[in-house]
Amino acid sequence: MEQALAGIRVLEVAHWWFVPSAGAVLADWGADVIKVEHPVTGDPQRGLITSGLLPVGKGGFNFMWEQPNRGKRSIGIDIAAPAGRELLYRLAETSDVFLTSFLPGARRRLEIDVEQIRARNPNIIYVRGSGQGARGPDAEKGGYDGASFWARGGLAAAFTGSVPDAEHPVGQRPAFGDGIGGLTIAGGIAAALFRRERSGKPSVLDISLLGTACWVLSPDITSSPFLPKFPTFNRKLAPNPLVNQYRTKDDRWLILIMLQPDRFWADFCRHLDRPDLIDDPRFAEGTKRFENREACVDELDRVFASRTLDEWREKLDTMDGVWAPMQTPREIHEDRQVIANGYLPEVEGSDGSRFKLAQSPVQFDEVAPALKSAPEHGQHTEEVLLELGISWDEIAEYKRAKAIL
């Protein structure tokens, strides 16, 4: 199968997770993604080991590097040096997309802003990922997802507000906003490529972590001028007991999401082995369940506490209504739907080790993308330069000048 973006070249000048994860998605879709790194320091994400996030496995599997950088080619260029910058321009001439996370000041200083790149390739799609957006008083400031997305974007307040008597703000998971934002960047690039194909006009794209947060939290944000606080309910007083969480016998939890409870009530009760509840005058239809919601939740609490989660998995497997077990990240590896759809394919690392990465969620023509590992630092420098028509003697000169790795 020819991949959707086969023949598209992406030139990535970006650090950390947010913008590079977009490059990983594009590589999943078949693009040739060339990651430009400083020949000595590289992308600082390579060495990020904080908060106990220690690489494990043979050779040290650095999942914080592999996940947002798989499938790319790495070239070590010092773009602060005139010779290195000229190499970058030559790469831009052969590229469809220029993808960067560098701040405006750094782009101006390094002469890699829109006008410099477009001077060498007028048809290139120029893509900027930022913390707070391309305009406004904070456009020149840096941002990470924990700040621009989670804190400033309102998610920390929303999640903390759902925790009774929280002593401190709820923290986000690693790269939570970055991954969502990176997928958004990739979708924008795909649309820009389509626009250029139809109209011949290349786009300048801007995607920010703050803007991504506004989208993710849009129900809370759009309702906030009219509602002092987005409605939350004590689970004992859930307006619809069939949209709620229930604890099992082995102290696990499952979640019911049946937004049309009258449609599912009878089948639900039969799967609980409680057909007597179907016509119970307290619960027989939606208004009665609402009026007696605390009693209904108490009854369901007792029922779900009578079996383990695995027993409920088997019992509810044929139920029409939507439900799900509350799974741990480790359990995702064994989820039958994750396995069937290839959502966690096994990848062979450059050192021969094997590990699983999360594929991007879009699949073309019912085929899961085949992932490749992230590149070693500067692994493809010579390969890419030779493709540009640069001779071995020229490569040696660039190395002597320390413009490349």
C-alpha cells in the first residue's frame, strides 16, 4: 500500500515533544521527515530524565524520545554557522513542509523565519508551533504543555475543581497537551498540503498549546460566561444512574455511559441478573430514576460490589449499552481492541531491543502504520547530504568546519 503522504518531505527544526510529535504522525503517514539537530547537543528531549522517568530495557529504552520521534531521519547541522544554515536552506529547497518550534527571536537570529525559508522555496508550507499563539503580548514567550495548555488553558482548574477539598492543583500526565497538539498540527499540515495541491498556494500555519487547550476544554470555556461553574454531581446523586462509576468486588471500577437510559434499562437489568428492577416502580422510567436516584445508585452499588471486574467483563460483554472498565496504562497492552487494531505495534530499536509505541490514531485503507524507531543523533547526516548531490569531499569540508556532525 502506498502511504498517504508518500513523496512528501518535512524538514523539522523543533525540540521537546509538542511539535516533534507532529513530525512523528506525518512519518506514520508516509512522509520523509528530516529532523535537524545541533551536531553536539541534539534535541534536549533525548536526555530528558526527570520525575523518575528512567529508560528501561535493553540498551535503555527512552520512551520519552522514541514516541515523538519514531520514523524520522536525523541530520546534525549547526544552523547558527553560515555553512550549516546554507545546508538547511538547500534542504528547504527540496522540502514540502518546514516545521518548527523555535521562538520568534530565535528564528530571526538564526535567519530561518518565513521570509528566509520562502526565499529559497516559495512553495513551502511553513508551520509554527508555539505556547501562546503567533500574536499578542506573549507571542515571544516560551511555553510547555504543563504551563500553556494545562495551567493557562484552564484544564488544571477544571480537573482540580472536580476533586473535593483538593490541597493542591491536579497535575497533568507527561506530554498530555503535547500529544493532542501534535496531532492537531499534523491534521493542519495535511489540510495545507491539500490546499496547495488544489490552489497552488502554500500556507503559513500556527498552532499553539493554549489554542489546543481552548478546543479540548471548549464545553467548560464556552459555557463559563453563563454558568458560574460547570455542573458536577456527587456520584450518589447522579441525575442519570446509568452515567456513573461503580466499584467492583475486587476494588476496581467500571464506568457506565448510557445517555438514553430508558432505551437500555431493561437489557441492563437483565445483564445484572436483576430482572426485578425492570418494573420496580422507583426505577421503571427516567423521571422515576431521577426522583429516586440515590436509592438507584445504592442498589447498583450493591449489585456491582457482588462480582469482580473480570466477572463483570464477561457478564456485560453482550450488553447493548456502553460501559468500560477503568484500566491502568499497563492493562492497555492486553486490551483486545488495542491488539486487534494494532494500536501498540512492536518496534525494533536501533540497538536491536524491542518495545511498543502508540501509533497515531488515524489509519488509511484499514491498515495500521508500520512504525520505525527514532533515529540516533545525526544518524542520517551523510545519507541526506548525498541525496542533495553533495560530494564526499564537500561533506568532509563541512565536518572540518564543524557545520555538521
